[in-house]
Amino acid sequence: MGRKWIFTLFALVLACSLILASGQVQAADEKAQFFGLLIYRTGPFAAGGSGMGSGWEDFMELRNMQGGVNGIKYAWEECETAYNTARGVECYERLKDKAVLFHPWSTGITYALIPRGTKEEKVIFSSGYGRADASDGSVFPWVFTTPTNYWSQNSAKIKFIGEKMGGMDKLKGLKIANLHIDVPYGQETKPMLDALAEKFGFTIQHFPVPWPGIDQKAQWMDIVRRFKADWVINRNWGVSCTVPLKEAARLGFPRERVLGVWWCGSEEDVLPAGPAAKGYYSANFHGSGKDFPLVKEIIDKVYGTMKGHMAFTRVGSVYWSRGIYIGVVTEEAILTAHKKFGVKVLTGEEIRWGMENLNITAERIKELGLEGFMSPIKTSCENHEGGNIVLFQQWDGEKWVPAGTQTPMNDFVWPLIKESAAKYAKEQGITPKDCK
């Protein structure tokens, strides 16, 4: 009995030390640039939340070992949201006095934080998620969707499907099922897919999946037997990403005709499906793996000194790599702002300016040790998206392999973004910023 209590006490002490560690930089150096991590390490979406959060923390850990960003170290504190919007707002309120930039890592939380962040001058960085029309910086000056919003991504998906079918003219008459988890994130692309269907002559039907998406048998019977889909867009999240692969295998639907959102494209989404995942495609906006110089440096210096924030077996995964991507883009905004405002802890307006004036070139990406990992980004007052490449990958049964790239249909998507943003501005009484 005594030994059991000793182990219990040890576990409690270890847990407390890990909790305290997240804020130790702030305690040690009040001149640190502080970030509040609205993370989710629990619940059905924990794989994504823990992977991205840990990747970002590992990146900041490395920079702190190197002396910080121009000498300014990072500080951070986690706040568990469990991907729940109300809890996300509570976390924001708890951390907003210290943080000037937030990654909500949830479309629902992003929607809730946009008016708060705008009023209180906090940058809302919804990287590849959130409101698509928030890419219009003239209406949403405090929100950034870098590198690519959901509408742009879906236009690239339709181009990808067209390519696989032998040309965009072959889209006409196709039946595409949009299988989406029935939360704001899952609903975000319905208007764009409807518009693309009208433009190219395919039929789109939306199949909502109740939270948390574990049971999809009825939807798949409809998709395969009644609708007779040619392609299925897998717009699930967390544990629900894996379910379509198993259901498709059960009903004999080819995995080579299932195309996932980039939140259903990590190792954690396909490995549980086993052989049923082989051939599945997904979108992505960055590379993954351990062969990049920056990643090798994190493995050597952070994990080599036992300061990693996640199990080493997940290092290099897509979700962990997304945390690295987010860390790099955030840091480039800091460096950009330092050039204009001086080397110091930045205010909300200063880091906002840095986000709005990003110019991450191919040369800079190589310098960072990430050649082949990410594409160039250039933002502006009007364009808070900044990227123009959507990557595609395919699961070969053991690993993700590149499956090509597509550019979004900017000429089609951006007028719809401007129209939607203008409608929002009118509803909210916002006078759009003159970006000329």
C-alpha cells in the first residue's frame, strides 16, 4: 500500500511540474513575448489539438534555447478548451491581459473570438480554418487565415478531382458527397461547394454527421446506395476522420475516391483504420516528417535534452508539423514587426502589422531549414490569406506520399469572399478599411 501511495505522489508531483513548466519562462523573464495556448489535449479531437500545440511549444522551446527572437524569449500558458466554444471564450478571457495573439484552433471558437479580438486589439490567427471571408483584411483587420482559407482550399479540391477525372470538363454530371461533421467547422464550406457545383455542373449533396461523428453508417448507406456518389469529401475532425475510411471499405467504396480536408490528413486519422485507409487522399498546406534541418534541430536540442512536449513517436506527424508551421509564421510576423517598431515585446497592433506585412520568400524558407516544407506567403492590408498553394497527399498504407499541388480558383473565390465580408460589415456596422 505504501509503495502505491509513493507512486501516486510521484505522479502528482510530475503533473504539477509539467503544468508549472508551461509558464516558467514568464516567471523567469518578464520581457518575454507571451502566448496563451487555447489547446485541447482531451476529448475526441485531442490528436489534432495536442499535436499542433506541442509542435508550437517545441518550436518555441528551441528558440528559447537559442536566446529567443532577437533576444526576446517566448512565454506561454496552456488553457484546455476540449474544442468547446464556451470554454474557448473562457480561456481567452483568462489569458487576454497577457497575450496579444491567439490561435483558437477551432472554427466555432474563432467565430466567437472575432468580435472580442477586434474590440480588444488581439490578433486572431486561424491558420487554415475559421471564417473564410475573414481573409478580407479590409473588413477583418484583426483576423488572419494564412496560408489558405476553407473556400480557397475547396476550390483547389475540385480542381484536384477534375484532374483525376481527366479534366475540368469531366466534372459535369459527377456526384460529390460532402460528408461533414455538423458543427460550424463542418458547415463552413457548404456555400462554396454549392457555388462550385453550379459553375462546373456537378451535383453536390451535403451529409451532416452528428457530433462527435463516431456513427456514420446511415450517412454512408445514403451516399453509396441512394446518392451513388462518385467522390466523397471527408470533412470530419478527430475520431470522426477515421470512420469514413472504415465505412467506405465496408461498403466497397474506393478509398481513391475519398478526399479529406487537411484536418483529416494526419497519421492519427489513418493508422486506426488499418488497411481500410490505403489509397485515401487528403489536402495539406505544409510538409511533414523528420528530414528537414529545423526539425532535426528540434529533435537534437529539445527532445535530446528531454524538453519535448509530446511523445517522440508523434514527432514529424502532420499535426505536430502544423504546430511547427504555425510557430514559424507567428515568429516571422514578430521579426517583421521588430524591423518597424524595434526589438521589444510587441503590442497587439504591432504584431497585427507584422502579420499583415508578411513576405516569407522561398529564400527565407530555405534559410529557416524548411525547404520543401512550406510555400511562400505574402500578406497585405486586403489579403489576410497570403498563400496560393494547396498540397495533396495519399496514404500508401504506411506513410503519406505527395500527390500533387493545386492553386485555388482565386478569380472565382475572392469575389465571393468580398461579397460575404461586405455583408458582414453591413450587418455589424463596420466601415471597411481603405487598403489602397
